[in-house]
Amino acid sequence: MALELTDANFQSTVLESDKPVLVDFWAEWCGPCRMVGPIVEALAEDFEGRAVVGKVNVDEHQSIAMQFGIRNIPTLLVFKNGEIIDKQVGVASKEALAQKLEAAL
């Protein structure tokens, strides 16, 4: 299951992670976000133990979204060693997102 990322745990879970991290920036009211949601959950299972997969609700945690310049959702960022190494804006297939995570391993 994808982790819920918040102001309280983003630093330790994402920026200080020793594993690659996929972060899904989403909102409840966003139709395309609901399409990506099940894909993100599946990736969390597929990459369990190898990578971290989490979600940031941009309505509840606007400061995180602003910190990374998120203007459109869904936006998915791949972090490695606390740095953004890849980005996907809009809906993408599970295969495309899995390739981005694999490349970060």
C-alpha cells in the first residue's frame, strides 16, 4: 500500500530515504488522479522492499506541493538520494511508471 506522505513525514520518508521514492501528488476531486491511484497502489506492492511509494494530497499538504512547484495533478516525482531524478505529469501507464522506478534502482 502506498504511504500517506505528510508535512510531518515527508523529509524522513522521501528526502532521507536510502531507496528510490515515487511520490504521487494528487487530490480527491481530480479525475485523472483517480485513474492513477490504482496504478500507484500496484507499484507499491510490486516494488515493496526495493523502493518507497507514497502519495501527497495537495489540498491537505500545500506546502509540499509548493516546495516542488506542483502546478498540475497528477504529478509523479521519482526521488533518489533526496533529489528529483524523473517526473511524470498526467496519467501514465503502470509500465511507464515502473520503468522510471526500475531506472532509479
